[in-house]
Amino acid sequence: MARMSPIFRRGERRAESKVSRERLVTLIGKPDCHLCEDAQEVVEKVCGDLGVRWEKKDITQDEELHREYWEQIPVVLVDGAQHTFWRVDEERLRRTLKA
């Protein structure tokens, strides 16, 4: 029985990796917020593991973000769409980024 070539499998993984790098996770929070710090740890870990870009935005520096999210921080966006708020579930974020 013929086996799939390892080159094909490596190429397949590279394609998945490339897609991951095109994704963007945004963490919206504020300084001195313990939930924001917890969320950042999860985002850093998951994005680091998957090679996904992430950024951090401070609601105290952006009036529009403050108006929209001040009651929900920390908020996590994936590719600009709200993924979660308050507590970040590592496995859920990981599944979303792999999809």
C-alpha cells in the first residue's frame, strides 16, 4: 500500500502555519486589571504556540474602545470579531484559531 509522502505532509503543515500567521488576536483591556493580566497570559501562550499575531489595546487611550467595551474588559477579538470577554478559555481560543 502506498504511503503519503512526508513532503506532502510537511507542505500541508506549512500551509496551516501560514494561515495562522495571517490571523490577528486583539486583547482590549486597561492597566492594573487582574483579569486583563490573566487574559494576556492566555493570549500570549496560545498565539505563541500557534504562531498567530496578537496586539494589545488600552481602553484608557482610545475613547471609542472605552465606549464600546468598558463593561466587558478584558475583551478578545479574533480577526476583528469579538471572541470572548472577562475570562479567556485557552482551549476555546485555540480551537477558534485552528478553525
